[in-house]
Amino acid sequence: MPKVFALLPARGGSKGILQKNIAPLLDQPLIAYSIQAAQESGVIDAVYVSSDDDQILSVAHYYKAERLKRDPHLARDDSPTDPVIAEFIHRVKPAGKDIIVLLQPTSPLRTGEHIREALAEFNDFPTCHSLISVYEISNKFMKAYVGGGEFLHPLAGEHTSYTRRQDLPSLYMPNGAIYIFKVDDFLREEKIPRTHIIPYLMSDYDSLDIDIPDDLEIAAQRLRERLKDGN
């Protein structure tokens, strides 16, 4: 039976919010919401936090997550996520058929139920290479043009700019909350698989990604509303 590993990438540096991944949100540090969502999902065998920052790793330990001290050169402002995942695989050594659920700590409204549903959807599509969480956006953007040169160029092809919106396909935006893939599929190119992707649809409301201080205020209000509603 394949194991399921949750991986939370949480570097120490942050420009918009100081120590963003452990910034206070109501009565907990931000990263705690993602650790607890993974634990409460009931489908995760082990939760790992990858960080270069000892304070973040200390918080991870307090919330009973496994700690992985990240190589500092993988924690710069311009560091991509794929090498962080590769470091996790090469050090923890999960089996090829094991599953990684990547959870960005900046998605505090993603719940254990979201993770459970997303993993069930991933397992129901054995031909997919990865799953990403998304929310629906207006398909009017398919009618957009790209500038920057002498002439405008249709973003999604010449015909779309003159097609009625109701005849255009639905459009989805990744929200960064959940990525799911098998170890073997990642190792093929040491990247989150970019083909054979399926979506897990979340609401725009739950797709909030923390980037600036105002986002923390919005998240706090939505979490209060959730507690009030008993959800």
C-alpha cells in the first residue's frame, strides 16, 4: 500500500510579511493551519516541514510535524519549489509509488476535508500524473490580447477573441493550496508533472493565499466566520 507524505515548504525569508510562514493568525502561527489540516484529513501518513529556518522548524515540532532542515541555497527569494521536493525525496527516500501532497503554508483556509477529497479524486484517476487545486475564474480572459510588440496577438488563439463568452470553455486558476503527485512521476524530470493534470475545484473564498498583511486580516475574518458557523 503506497504511503502518503504531506510536504510543507516553508523558508524563513519573506518580503511582504516578516517571517510570513509563522506570522500570527488568530491564536496560531500561519503554518499551523496547514499542518493541522494534513493531520485532520486522516489520509496522510507523515507530515514534513522543509525549512532553512530554525524558528519555523521549532514551530513544526510543536505541532508534531517531522522536520527537514533545508539546504540554504534552496531557500533564496528566487528558489523554485521543484528542487525542494527533490531534496525531500533524496533524503527521506519514499518509494516510487508513494504519493506526495504538497501544501503551501500560505493557504490557511484549506481544510482536512479538502485534502481528503483531493486525494480521493487523484486516486480515482490512475492515468493522471498530478492534481492541482484550482478555483474558477471568468472565461472572458480568453478573449484577451498580448501586447509588447508592434501588433496585438490573441492570448488563446485567433478564434477566441471573436467567440461569445458562453461558447468559450471554463477557465481555472491554480490557488497553490494542494498539489498531488507520485514520487516516480516527479523523478521522471525532477519536476511536479506538467502533463496529464486533473483539477480539484475549490471555492474562490477558500482559495485565499497569504501574500501581504491585509491577507492575514481577511483570513482571520473568514476563520472567525467558519468557527461561528461551526464548520
